[in-house]
Amino acid sequence: MLDFSRRALLQSLLAATALSAWGGPASAQAPQNGVPTPEPFRFEDVVRRARELASAPFEAPPMQLPEPLNRLSFDDYRDIRFRTDKALLATSNSPFRLQLFHLGFLYQRPVTVNIIREGVPTPVPYQRELFDYGRNKIDKPLPVNLGFAGFRLHYPLNNPKVFDELIAFLGASYFRFLGRDQKYGLSARGLAINVEGGEQEEFPSFREFWIETPKPDSTRATVYALLDSPSIAGAYRFEIYPSRETTLDITATLFPRQRIENVGLAPLTSMFFEGENDRKPTDDFRLELHDSDGLLMQSGAGEWIWRPLRNPNGKTISSFSDNNPRGFGLMQRDRVFENYQDLEAYYHQRPGYWVEPVGDWGEGWVELVELPTPDETHDNIVAYWQPNKPYEAGQEVTFSYRLRAAAAIGTMHSGGKVINTFQTPPRASGSNAPSDRTHRRFIIDFAGGDLAYYAGAPDLVQLVPSTSVGQITSTFLMPNGHINGFRAAIDVKLEPGQSTDLRAFLRAGNRALTETWTYPWAVE
């Protein structure tokens, strides 16, 4: 017992799996006709494995892949493709198809992929015949226990006769999914640790998956996942409902190995290089480059808040304290192709991901992390829920949420919404007055809700601005017929070295007509 190690634990888990698969004592029910009947594999089995995993010290899985997989370039890796005629789940006549990702390039850590048939999980063995290696020359046989980098599910999402990619799990705990007529953009993660903390960020990984075989008429796929990292182990269940706005019902049970001060639940990762609110001095013909253009949240009190994203000069952290939040997400509101002019990336068709907590999440805050990026190839935006209390070693934490691939901006809430954010020096158009870097004008376009109703009586609408620091020197509000809404402007003055958080919304009498726009500004 003194020599008990994580490796021994894993060996015991594998043994239990083998017994389970063959109906041995680990999973046997009462014998029928002398033959033990195995209990069906359930989410509770993944929870049990995570609990046992967390009771032993973390041991990183081996990362050394055989030649030449350990030295594939980006182009080499892209040339390895799963053979679509080998897709799994097809024999069950289900509407889902399973394809696997090969190991190599950035994906060095193997994961085990199991298929559950009639309650019994069976690992998918590596087979060379599953892949087309393109120009890659792989002369030596690869081991059958090589594993995979991840997997993806296909479903007739856009056409009843075409199996489109629906969801992909690839790399650490990252996953992406699509609704109808959407293109991949931002990513979700199982868990984030130390994104903004004194220690180095930790990236928990899904190390094993179980996919239930869907029935022929099923409109849902169920995936279980085992998460592991130096600080924590966990079990995840994903109920995947493909639709116009595909929805995932997610439940997670976590077992910390040690005290964790900075944990991010339901983390989202995206890219923002430039937009109308944050221009960059480039000669790119495209005016906007982003997977998401704002953070949207609904507080526990019911207030809707919109925070446009930025590409800052340095790392920026914005926190929104709350109690039992109703939802938050990174959204792509701008759906106008002409604003992107990109016939390859299709930024105007990229979804937003909306997180809706199930049950009480307690006190904490939505944290938004913005990093500087020199181009559109880097994910520089992270958002997640940070619980107020740290997780303690030996604690068991269970939480659930719904994650939706949102497309239309008008479906989130019934009030007016922020359509555009601009900023400029506070001077008249065409004026040659010198710029004052301590004085700035912010222009906000609101549309939707009942704003069109008030267009004929703009005197009944009020702009309600505020600033945490500095002075609001001037404001104006006018109807904007081009969007059937209103345009507001706020002039703010700060002292050198100061920073502020601006807020604004529109109201009629005591009734709020719009969500609350918020934006940080600093005089550097």
C-alpha cells in the first residue's frame, strides 16, 4: 500500500472496465439462467472514476508519439483525414456519425474514445485503415493502443441528406459546436484554472470519452467525459440537441486535489482583432475581424448588460459581480457581410455561445479577460464564471448549465440592444481643433424593443449615463431612422493616468427601454 501510485489506480480502473465489459463482478446484477447481466454504463460510473482519480497524485500521460507523428507540421497534420466511409455509429441507423481525429502536430496527448452499445462501453481501437494520410509517409505500423486526439459528431444539420459537422472535441478540454447555417468561430472549454491568478494557467484535459449509441429516431446525442489536471479531476455529461441553435445540457462533478483560488466555470474563448469600436492601423481591406464582438450577460436581478470587446494594448480584466446569474456569453451581433467582406472566414455566420446556469450558482462574478493580439490568428478573449469561494481539496462540486449556439440577436431579450459603439474626439465634424487625449466621445446606437415606437416622440426618451471616475461633459440623443432606433453620445473627461467604467441605457419615465451599455476607458 505504501507503493500505491496513480499508475496502479489506472490499472485497476482498466481492470474494472474489462470486468464490466464482460459482465464480471464489478458490474454484475443477479444472474439470469446462470449468466451474470452487466449493469449499463452510466454517468455515475464516470463520477466514480473521477473521484478515484482525484484521490491519487496527478501523473501526466506520456506525450512522446512514435515517428513521424511527433514531428508533423501544420500542413502535414492537415493532410491526415478520417475516411468518411469508415464513420462509426452508421450500423445503428442513427442520425449521427462519429469521426476521429488523429494524433500529431499540437495534439500529442492521446485520449480514449469508447462507444456504449446496449449499456456496455467498448474502446475504439486505433486502425490505420480509418485514415487517409495524404502525402505523409508512415512506413512502420502504429500500435493499436495509440489512441486518438479527439472526435467529432456529424448530423444532417443543414440538409436531410448531408451529415454536417455538429460538434468537435479536440485539444485539452476545448470543444466547438454549430447550429444551422453557422460557421466555426469561438470555442468552449470544460474548465479554466488560473486564467487570471498569481500562478501559471492550468489547462485541464478530457482524457477519456464515452459516446452512447443513439437510437434510429434519436434527436439527441449523449457524451460522457473524464477530465484531469494537476489540480482537479472531474466527470462531464453532454446532452447534445442539434437544431437551428444547437443546445448542450452540461452537468459536471469536480473533485479538487488541492485548494483552487481561481476556477472558471463554463469558460468561453474567442478572438477580437478589430471592430468599429476599436480600429487598428492596418491596410487590410476588411473593416472588422472578430469571432465575437461583445460580452452579454443577464444578472440575477434581471438587468441585461452589453460590453463591446476590444483588442487592448495590454492585458485587461473586467469583472461583473453577481449573485445567481441568469446567463452570460460571448456574442457575434454584427451579421452584416459588408462589414467583414470575408469570403473564406465568414465572420458574419459565426455563432455566439450563451451560458444559462441551471440551479443556483451563488455569489461570484463574470470575468472577461482581453489580451492584445497582432492579428486574427490568436484567441485573445476569455469569459467565464468565477465562484466567490475557492474550491477546497477533497470537496465535491456539481453544477449544470445550458450552452446554446446563438445566431439571431433579437432572440436574447425583448428590450433595445446596442448595435454599434464608436469613439472619437469630442469635436464637430470637420473641425481642425487639436485633439485632447483626456477628452473622448463615445457614440452608441440602440435599436430593437420598443425604440421604433418612440421614434415619433423622442422627447419621451432619456439617456441615462454614468461614469465611475472623471466627468461627463456633454451628452446628446437623437432618433436614428437607419436602424429604427436612437443614437446617443457621451463626452467624458479624465485626468492623465485615470481609468473609468462608463455605463448608459435609455428609458421612458421609470421604464428601462434598453440593455445597459458598459465600456472601460483609460487615459494612458
